[in-house]
Amino acid sequence: MRLRVEFTTEPFDLDEAPAHAVVAREVVEAAELDAVDVGPFGNTVEGGADAVLTAVDALLRKSLEAGATRISLQVNVIGEGAE
């Protein structure tokens, strides 16, 4: 199964990327994902289910530890296929 996850971390700071946003970016960029798009108002990652779910677990844990007070996620199945 292939998944696409869109996520944001809060609180927002338009002047400087907060620590939780930096950590979230580092987590998804280091993960074994097929596509990563990081932006100021939302982020998208795609890949096999195992890789995406592992990255989401790390993203949630590390972003909360770094000060996120809210993390919004949307998970979509985008296809079937080999892991």
C-alpha cells in the first residue's frame, strides 16, 4: 500500500522556523520516503505504508518533544503495490 500524508505543526512562527518544525522536516527528510515536499504552511510525504507510518510515529514523538502544541495529519491511500 502507498500512502500520502499531509501535516502541519503548530504553533506557527512566520519570522523563524520553530524547533518543532525543524525537527519535523529533519525526520521526514531522513526517512526512506519516495517524495517529501516541505513548505511554510504544510508538508507532504509519500511512500510505502511501512516507511510512511514509521516516519509519522517519529514525527509525532519528536515534534511534540520539541514543543509542538498541535499536529494536524491527513493520511490518504494513493495506491497499492509492493512495500
